[in-house]
Amino acid sequence: MNRLTPEQRFQIVQFYFENKGRDFHFLFSDEAHFWLNGYFNKQNCRIWGEANPQVYVETPLHPEKLTVWCALWAGEILLQKR
């Protein structure tokens, strides 16, 4: 799936509200990943220091994770764990 920009999301919602009378089978979905070894996305967390600690921590190349996918469709919530 391609990521939508905030402007594209706004245009979709605006189009939906302007055409409420039509019979839409509107679907919204999203997914999240949870790593089971405590890993988190380092792009969202930066730790700065003045000295190089000369320490490294080995992590698995492909850690176990749980992916949760959720969708809203015609008033229902669909949930799937992978």
C-alpha cells in the first residue's frame, strides 16, 4: 500500500462527506508491527552523548514480530493478527 499525504487524506474525507447519499462500501485499514524482543524503530528515538561508548549490541537479523491489521468496513471492525 502506498502512504497518503495529509492533503490526500483530507481530500478523501472531504469527498466522502460531500457524497454522503451515495452507497459507498468505504474501507479504512492500517497495520502495526510489534517486535517480541523489545526492538523499537530507532528512527523515532535518538540518544546523544559526548563520548563514544565503544560498545555494540548484537541483534537478530530478522527478529520475531507480531503484525496486527485492522480495517473499518460498513460499520464493522475487522481484525487480523499475523
